[in-house]
Amino acid sequence: MTDKPVPSAVLATDVTPRTTPSVYPPPFAARMAGREKRQLGEVFGLVNFGVNLTRLAPGAMSALRHAHSRQDEFIYVLQGTPTLYSDLGKLILAPGMCSGVRAGSGNACQLVNESDAEVLYLEIGDRSPDDQVDYPDDDLRAALVDGQWCFSHKDGAPY
């Protein structure tokens, strides 16, 4: 905890965007171009779950297609028409639609903005310790160790 005062409310768009566009190692981080996250939960000092206001420019993606072992994920579309890619197929979402993926389901997913307009959505996920992430389309694995993401190749070699 810090001694910094915690506001009772903020305008979400006034929260400064995250300065690091991605925690992925090279060359994966470059694929997150056009994605902007505002860490809303951090403003209030939330520790059990995160809330991000995420903007995707045309052609941008939310993340590499992935599946968490311990973290539930939920998104709510505010603006635009992102395409949800998952093991269940492809689905175009619209404002007011939401999607959730249960931890351990093995359902790898991602959002891609295939439209010509900006996409804005809320993403909510917990911060379960010992979470592991599988990226079925890429030579990448991640493990949450002491609150930090550690990335490796699928054969276990570190990045």
C-alpha cells in the first residue's frame, strides 16, 4: 500500500494510458501496436482483480490468442465491433455485448479489430497466483511468478 490518496471516482478516459504497451517479449510485443490500456483498477489500489479500459485501433488485437489456467476473464464492449476469436469459432461483437472465459476451460481467445473504426471495451480479470497461460498459435508460454509474468518457449527455454 502507498500513502497516496485513493480517489472515490474518476473519469475513465482521464486515466493515463499504460506506458508499456505490452509485457510480451520480442517479437510478440510489436504485435500489440494499436492497443492502448488504461488500468482503471490501479487507480483505486485494487489487488484481487484488474480492470482495464482498452482501445483497439483498426487492425489491432487485444492479445495473442491465449488460455489461462487460473484467471477468469471478462470483457464488455462499449464501442465498435471487435471480432472474438476462440476455440468455439469467430464471432463479431457489438456495443453492449460481453464475453467471459472461465479459468482452466482451455478456450483460447483474443479480440481483433477488423473494422475501420476504433473499438473500446472493458476487460476484467483476476490476479490468481500461479496462473499459467498457453498460446496455441505461438511459441510462447507464460507463468505468473511473484506477481510478474515470466515468458518461455514451449520447450521451456526462457525468452
